Amino acid sequence: MFDDQHIKVAVDAVVFGYKDLKLHTLLIKQKYSPFQGWWSLPGGFVKDDESLLAGVARELREEAGITVNYLEQLYTFGDDVKRDPRARVISISYFALVNADQFTLKADTDAIEAQWFEINDLPELAYDHARITEMALTRLRAKIHYQPIGFNLLNKEFTFPELEQLYTAILQKPIDRRNFRKKILSFDLLVETNKFQKEGSGRPAKLYRFHTQKYQALMASGFYFEIKFA
Amino acid sequence: MFDDQHIKVAVDAVVFGYKDLKLHTLLIKQKYSPFQGWWSLPGGFVKDDESLLAGVARELREEAGITVNYLEQLYTFGDDVKRDPRARVISISYFALVNADQFTLKADTDAIEAQWFEINDLPELAYDHARITEMALTRLRAKIHYQPIGFNLLNKEFTFPELEQLYTAILQKPIDRRNFRKKILSFDLLVETNKFQKEGSGRPAKLYRFHTQKYQALMASGFYFEIKFA
């Protein structure tokens, strides 16, 4: 039966943040072996009496000092029986989108540092965390085609140029701005404010807010967004 | 560290099959406690030296006598710490689409019976397996909007009416046949044969095959299908 099973259960998180107009991910530096001094995803072993979700939220608080509202399960890595040199460990990975400017990172417990890294400039990662990060990026880029996500990465009020810039940073390729604007507006999920924001040398751009409640209602009804960017 | 963790790791599979023009799922009857005599998903504990995928494939062979080519990871259930009365057990769930007529079911090991059940007529299931089945159905119905899946459920050669009937059975609602036909043909993934099949009282319908290689190449290139049914 299961008494002779010796598999350990960990959780890891890929937290995407948007900073300086670029997509970043949150990494911590390992305090202990077997990857002492290496950068890795925040994460760790699940306690017997906590849910997987509570476990990953706790690790993010402990190792990076951040509280994330919404974590989505990404994938469970457990096909490589030697992915951890200490023991057979499977990892249930999660991903999250946050506004990086809202948090002050603070490393503790198993982490000696916590830091945002631009996704095109990641250090070598411990374990199979490069693969987990890659999968999270692929998922994010796939999702953006059929769900208007990413608003969590921006400030509560944002301009259309800011939204376009975010989508460009996520997809890493230029988008057709006119089609994008028309499509996003057609979902009727943006609330116009009366405020404007000066953008560079151009004329001021209108500030919008995202209609979270309406979005959740649409998603619950099984609505598909189908956004094309090119 | 992890020596004081006592979480056990199981895998479970939701295998969808198409039989008598209806969508079915494969269930087994439990031989042992704590749900002796109950119907459940095929599945069980992972061995220390086998991958998760190898574990679920083995359980399907042992409990139902079937070999499934492609299993997709669905979700890891581990938030309810009491989902198994014996111990803290998390389950990595998988789903698969098969041609039910190709298999002869044969229960063994932990199963005393293996049987296809119509998805609208499932018995009460052990553990949280009703919830897992529900999530697999939701995933299948979501996926069908952006990937031309389901061909695994049919014979190698099929008619358009058969394909429409399958999609109707999966979505459990009528589809717009003309739009559906036009859309599916536009992907250029169906290969016309020179053969015809007599359908009921109507005139014979042309037999098609699915262009698996072309489909895989499209998917690998990040193509999105966007199929609307209504």
C-alpha cells in the first residue's frame, strides 16, 4: 500500500511582476544546500496540515515578504524522479501576476535575498526551476489570447499606451495597436475615468480602470475572448 | 525539513470514451476499503521510482486493462487535507480521450470491475472523484473551443455527421452545423478519402481522416484555432 512510498511534496511559485516597462519574475537566493547561494523560485515543502495553496502562499510570505491574492496552479513536476538530489520530490507549481511596485521584498527563513529579475536576463536557476519558469511564461502568453489578463500587473488606473506596452512586454513582439484597442474596448471591460495622464511628449492619455466584477461574471458564464494581436 | 512530512502521492485518470453516440467515462469498482464496492476513477499510489505519468499509465493497465497513448495532466487535488480518510493524500489527476470501441476492459489488482458510464448517468463516486470528473469535463469543453480535439474518440475514418454528433455530445448542446463545418474545413486538417459511408436514410457521407502531423506542427507553432459553435 502506501507505507512504502517515500515521495516528498513541495510547492513553487512563478510570480510575474511588471517593472520599468518590462516583465520580471521573482527569485530568491537559497540559504542552504543542496543549492546554497543559487537563485531559485520561492517555494518549499508543504506541511501535513496545510493546503497546497496555503503552503505556497506561506512560502512567498516567508521567503520574499509578499502576500499574493491570486495564485493559479500551473503544473505538477514529478516525472523526473531525480529532479531533487536529496530525495524524490514532486513540485506543484503555481503562477501569479502582481504589481511589482506595490511590494517591498524582504528575504527570510530559507532565503538570503529576494529580487525581481527581467525575464530575458535570468541567472542560472536551481533544480528544474528554469523549466518551470519557461512553462509559466508559455502559459501566460497562451492565456493572453483568450483572457484579458494582465491588469493585475498595472496600477489601478492606467492608460491605453501603458496597456499596449504591457502586452508587448509579455508577448515580446509588436502588436497591432489599432486592432488591439478595438478588440479590448469591444469586451466592454474598461471603465473610463475623467482623468488624463501625460505620456512622454505626446498629448495626455485617458486613464482607465478594469471592471473586475464584470470580468468575473463573464468568465463564470463561460465566455471566450479570442484576442488576436497580429 | 522534510523528514516530518507525511503526505502521500496518488494519481487518478479521467478517461473519456465515445460509445453509442454518447460521451462516457471509465470507472472501476474498488476491491478494498475505505471505499470497498464503490465506483471510482482508476488510479492509485505512485511508486518511488516511477514518473507520475508512468504511474497513471500503470494503474490504467492494472485496473482496467487499457493502454492509453496520451494522458494530459489536469490538476493536482491537495487543498482538502481530509480528501482521503486514511492519510493526507494528494492526487495528480490526468485526462485522456480514447476510442472506447478499441478496448476490451479487464479489471484486476485493486479493481473488481471496470466499466464505461455515460457522463450524464454516473454513480456516486468515491473520494472527491466526482469533482475531478467535473473538472475534466469543464476542461474538455473549454479546450474544444480553441483546439480541434476529439478525433481520438472517433474511428480513424469518420464522416462529418459523426464529427458533428461527437461535438454535440461533448458540449451537450446543439451546434450550428454550417458554421462548424466551414470552420473545421478552414483549418485544413481533414484529409478527404475516396470512401463514403451510408448514414441512416440520407445519402452516403464522405469519409475523412484527421491530419495528425499537420495538427501537431500547427500546435507547436503556437497557432490558435478559435472555434465558435453557436
